Amino acid sequence: MSGPASIAWLKPEWPAPPAVRALSTFRGGGVSAAPFASLNLGDHVGDAPAAVADNRRCLMAAAGLHAEPEWLSQVHGARVVDLDTAAPWSSADAAVTRQPGRVCAVLTADCLPILLAGETGCAVAAAHAGWRGLAAGVIEAAVRALGLRPAELIAWLGPAIGPRHFEIGAEVREALLRTDPGAGPCFTANSRGRFMADLPGLARRRLMALGLTRIYGGSECTFSDADRYFSHRRDGRCGRQATLIWLD
């Protein structure tokens, strides 16, 4: 799917109600120069601020957004902000809203973006989940913040580094197993004495442990698809794609 100015995005394939809108951007169609070419939406990676601002304006126009997405200062933690409150907030790795027009957004370049929606279209959330966020409990925190029973929720796992490319050390594996002891099958030992980790699989386990049964996505690999996605593991210095969710 795409909008004006050649901006294109992945539309989640999930049974969300009509009021729920969501997308995950591809890397093309923007104005940023290499190594951020071209639709970089992150303002923290060293790209020219004017280029990031232009890219964000173009995305808003292409997606028909009536308000700027709430860009979080992400820190690989588990804090969730409620966009409907007047309380000040700064760093966080997830956001929730129940109000039409407010746009939850997370930025990624290998970490896993997770979208949550109430089956009736009453609330939505977006979470940024790398291994640190998973270990810290960002998924559990986002589900709690929605205030709905897990049986009333659907989830979508967006583009992230796939299990054939996500190499980790034993200390990372141990940190993830401490909070999910049954996750052993999500790790495969390699010839370098390290492990290949299934990040979407780890997230799916945690969602299922909370009681969610309707979980979609998780097959798009940022590392292996250089034409469509930024990947920090693959490229080092690079841009960020955005995953958005909002209520009409």
C-alpha cells in the first residue's frame, strides 16, 4: 500500500475493527540522504533535522493523519505512556490511547514493533520491543495499560530482525530465560559459541502467557530485506522506520 510522494507502507493483516488504523513504513520515498536514505523518521540517529521533519510531514499527509504521531524517546525499557492524560512524559517504549485521532508510534531498525487493539475498537497501543524491552516486561506493561481482558485483545508483530540473523551472547539468552524459563526453543546455538534468537517467537510466547490467542504477523525480517527496511545490525548507522496505530 502507498500514499502520496511515493511513500509506501506495510498494512497489518489482522482482524482489527474498522475504527482501528495501522501501518508500518518502508524506507523509501523520503528526502534523507545516505546512510539514512530515504524515509528516515528517527530524529536521534544523526540525520539532518530538516530532512526528518520533511519525512514526518510527508508521512502525515500520505496516511491522512490529522495529528502528528506521538514520537517517544525510546530507551529499551518498559514504561508506557497514556496519551489521553495531561501528565507530562518523556522517555517511554510504549503508548496507549482510547481517543480518536491520537497516534501511537514506535521507531525501529531491528527491534520488534508490537501493535495491540481492543476487539471493539475502544483502545489501541504500540510497543517497542527489543531483547531488553522484552526482558524488562514492556509487553506485559502495555497489555496492563490498556485495561482490557487479554481475550478482548488482538496483537500484530511488525517487521523486526529474523531468527536467522539475530545473534546474541549467552548473557542475553540468560536474561531472557530468567523472565521466561520455557523459552529455550527460541534459541539455537551456532558455530561461534553464541545463539540465534527468535525475537518474534519470544514476543509471541509472552503474549500467549498473558492470555492473548489472536496474534498475527511476525514474518517480516528487517535484516534480510534491505530494499524495504532499515537494519541496525546489517548497516550500523541508519534510519528508522515507524509503526503507527490510531483510532478513526
